[in-house]
Amino acid sequence: MKKTLLLTFSTLSLFIAFGQEDSLSETSSDEVELVEEEVDPFIRNTYNATRIINGHSVETLHKGVLEFRIEHRFGDLAGDNGGVQNFFGFDNASDIRFAFEYGITDRLMVGLGRSKGTGAPYRSLVDGFVKYRLLRQQKTGMPISMTLIGVSTASYMKASSDISLVSHFPNWQHRFAYSTQVNIARKFGNWLSLSVMPTFVYRNYVGAGDVNGLFAIGGSAKVRISPTKAIIIEYYQTLTPEDTRTTGFKNSLGIAYEWDTFGHNFTVNLTNSKGFIETQFIPYTYEDWLKGQFRLGFSISRKFEKG
């Protein structure tokens, strides 16, 4: 009986395949291209996930899709705080984040997450964001995609009694920080995606010698090595003059290997940033790649669709 069912299924599949081939052969190539453009005029998967490494990508979740994210950062691989004594950073957790994100429409999504925090200067962080895809790259016409992103973070850690620390929090408003970003991206063929991310970060409370608002510009490149695997580079350059801030801050740089499967996205990365979210990794990255102060991290996301 099983063999009969298998033979019947195989025969039907063969007829369907030949039928499709015959129908396509009766249609000119121009007509096929026209039908494809009418069905889907947009360029898809400029990035495979809503994140690049640290920051957001231009992508948004589809309507009704719920995504659960887990992100983890270990300690320094090398340098004074790394090496074999700390098992190259695996003995330490720089930061951990869990988040739920949801697509309200195909262009609009929101998210809510919780991070452990790096302790420099915050712990116990809650973050929320709104993300809207303003422009979508098309096969003919619009040459770029553009997404607007607004992020807010708040720390609910116990306030420090040391008034010289940022975590002293004289008022409850001082626990909040914000970022806004315009994310512009373009996909070139099937193997290369580039993006540029002008970003403004504002912190309600900062230490002496620092500034509340600072500008940065991010850039990233994604090179696909197969339909489901890619190498990604991401860099954020702070534009605020160094003489207006206390010394010791570094620019965030990361490189990652991405593996995309049905419903899952898995990224393994190396970065000098300890924390997540623009309000953390842009103003509070202190580590230097040249001193071995970079760490292994990963992110896993799982999508849940209706039905």
C-alpha cells in the first residue's frame, strides 16, 4: 500500500512539473518578467534579520509575526581580562538580552527587551523601540530602502549612594536614554548589501566631562557566501568632538558569521562592545581591539507566525 501511494504521489508530482514547464514555455520571457514584477516589485532580504550585529538593520517583521530573541556577550578573549585564566572570556558574561518583537504591519514593528547590563554604567535595563520602513527598494524605480527607528532604554537598578557616579540617579528621569536613527540600505545583486546609519543618542544624565547628546554614523556590509550564510561587518563612528567628552571611549566594531534557516536566524560575532542597544554600545564602548579587548557573542531569533 505504501509503495502504491508513493508511486501515485511521484506520478502526480511529475505531471505537475511538466504542466508548469509547458505553461511557462507558452509564455514569452517578457511576459514572465512582467508577471513577476506585478506580483512582487520589491527587493527582498537586504538583510536576513532585523539586526545587523549590534544595531538594527533596515528590515522589519511581517504583519502578525512575533519574534523571540536571545543575545549573549562573553568576556574579553585576550588582554588583561581575557586569556586562559578566564577561558578566553567564557567564564564571564558581559551582557545578556531577551526580547519579544512584533510586526504590526509589514512596515511597522515594535519591540520590548530586558538586558542584564554591563555595569558601565548601568545594570537592569529595559528597552523598547518603534521601527517604521519608510522606503522599500524596488526592482525598477526606488533604488534604496529606508527605515526610521526610535529607541528608549531605562535602568531600574538600585541607585548608587556615590553622587559622582552616573548611576546615582538624582531624579527618576535620569534613568532614561534615547536614540533615533535613519537606516539607509541597498542590495546589490544577490551577494552584497550595504547600509549607512546616521544616529543620534541622548542621555538624560551623564558624568562630568561628558555630553548628553552625541551623533554617530554607522556603516555595515553583508557578503553572502551562500543563500543562507553570510559574513557581516558593522562599525559605528562617534562624530561628537573628543574634546567635549571624557577620554577612554572607543568606536564600536563587529564582525559576524550569520546562518539563516527556516524560522531561525543565528549569528556568531566578535565585537569590542559589551552591551546591546544604541544607547549603550555607542556611548559606552571602552574596549580596544588592538589590546585584545574584544569578545565572542551570539544571537538567536525565532519567528512565530499566525496559523
